[in-house]
Amino acid sequence: MSYTSLDQLKNAWIFKHKSLPIKESDVTKIKPMSVSRANILWDTFISKQVDHPDFFKSGDWAFNTDTWQDNGQWEPRWDSEDEALPELMIEHLHWDNNTVVYFCSSRSNIIETTWAVFQRCWKNFLFMDDGTLLIGKKRKEVVQFMSNGSFKIGSKP
């Protein structure tokens, strides 16, 4: 099986938080990957060396300073009533709404959804902000979310 139930996700509460409700039609499009599928995606697109963003090292594209072009703050927008992602991120990610995206917290914790759903539910996703990477299927653009409320935008090689 490629996916697990959202209820089986360790942090499932982030998608059920009463202050950040999600439409049922979006909930069905938030698909945690099975550990085996997540491992394959991580090894293929993120790193064969480490299992968490805290441990990126030389040889990982995310470790390379040339990957990253700019940075900004996501937390002020997250704390506000504004539902939109920070402008710098939107300007960087010219993705169609139906682009498949992967929210990669660690080798065994990757969630698949669409760019449209992520944009509507990004505040829920960012309860997991510990270096998490957002990548798009067949896209070079990437965002990394840091627990200090900042993010980096860049391009994978």
C-alpha cells in the first residue's frame, strides 16, 4: 500500500485542529505515504545519506548553499488572519494547482497532496516545521521551513 490513513499519522491532530478547520474535500487529498514509499521518495529526491533535515551534510543538495536563493519569514503570516502563503514563496513557486507536492519531514514521514490543497492548508502543515522540505513532482523549485519561523527558497539541481 502506498499511503496510510491520515488518522494513523503520528501528528494527525494538525489536520483536525479546531482553530484551523479543513474542508473534508481537502482532507481526502492529504495523503501520508507508507513508510516504504516515503523511504523510496526520500532516497530518490532528498538524500541517501541522512534521514532527517537536521542532519543534511556535504553531498546533499539541501546542504549546498548554492541551492538556496532567498529567505523569508512564514511565522508572522501564520499568526495573522491572512490565509495566503508569504508572497516570496508564491512568487517562487509557479506551480499549477494540480501539481503533486510532497511535504517531507523525514525519511519515514512524507505527505503527498496538491499545490492547491497545500496553499489552503499550509498553516496546518506548518505545525511540522523542523526543516521540512516542500518539493513538487517533476519541479526544481523547493522551500524549506524552519522551526524559528523562517523559510528558504531555492532550486534543486
